[in-house]
Amino acid sequence: MQALLSFSRGVDWITERIGRSVYWLLLAAVLVSTINAIVRKAFNLSSNAYLEAQWYMFAAVFMLGAGYVFLHDQHVRIDVLSSKLSRKAQVWIDVLGIVIFLLPLCGFVIWTSLPSLMSAWETKEVSASPGGLIRWPLYALVPIGFGLLALQSLSELFKRIGFLAGAGPDPHAKPEVTDEELLLQELKHEAEARDAAAAKAGTEGGKP
């Protein structure tokens, strides 16, 4: 069991790094959109490549970030009935959902998406729009994204099995202090430190 939980921690680390990395694609998409709008209005120039790059990046965030969303338990849940059940019953529902639905779905999507990816790679498929981008990187996001989601699903499955076996914590347990609260605390401490330093400098400067 400890080996499975160690595997889970490793997967969580990878998922966390990928999720935090794809954040920047949102900024990149905004910048591309802004530059494209400025160039189009100011110089009456535009390119379908810019437009397609925006939704390529959006697709990358959506596909590559799915495992990150699962890791942080931010996916859509229907708790109308399960909220009335015991904690172990809720975890058993998660286990069954992962094993019966999520993992098979990931496998099915990966398997059925590979032919399109291989075809686009072999034919060097390009967008039908003038000046459009090549297509295979977009097709590759599907098996890669669902592969990462499947990997995180295994991690979540092992954590729930560990909890049911009494070898791990509650997978739904929330940290006492969230990342956002820690950031606010750090900013508050920095502001207090600056104010204290400024007050001290003012006091020393006022001495004869």
C-alpha cells in the first residue's frame, strides 16, 4: 500500500507542476489576442494563424489542466445524495466512479484519438483556413490530456483505497490554510514590515 501511495505522491507532484505551467498559456492567449486586435485595427492586417493560436492555447489549458483540476477536487460534483452518506460511502462512490467510468473513458478516448493523430502527422495536415496552423499538435492534446487525466485518476484511486484501508488520510480533507490565504498572509507581513521600516526610518530621521 505504501508503494501505491508513494506512486500517488509522485503523480501529484507531476500534475501540480503541469497545472501551474499551463497557467501561462492563458496569459499568452490574452497577449496574442491583444496584439492581433491592435495590428488589425491599426494596420488593417491580420492572420488566421493568430486566431487559431488562441484556441490552440485554450485547448492546451483545457486538456492538460484536467488532471490538475481533479487533483484539487475542483471538478463538477453532484452531492445532493452523496452528501447524506457516510465518509466511507462517499469514498466508495469515488472508487467505483473512477474504476467503472473514468478510467475506461480515458482509455477509450486515447485509443480512438490515435488514428486521427497519426493521419494528421503522416499527411502533414494543415488548417483549411488561409495561413492556418498545422493540426497534429492539436490532435496530440487529446491523447496526452486524457493520458494525464488517467494517471491522476490512478493517483486519486490509490489515495481512496489507502483511506479505506486506514493507511492514508481523507482524500477530501482540505488544508487548514489554502494557497491563496498563505499568499495574502505573506503580502500582509511584507506590508507590515515595510511600514515598520518606514516608521523606524522616520523616527531616526527626526532625531537631532
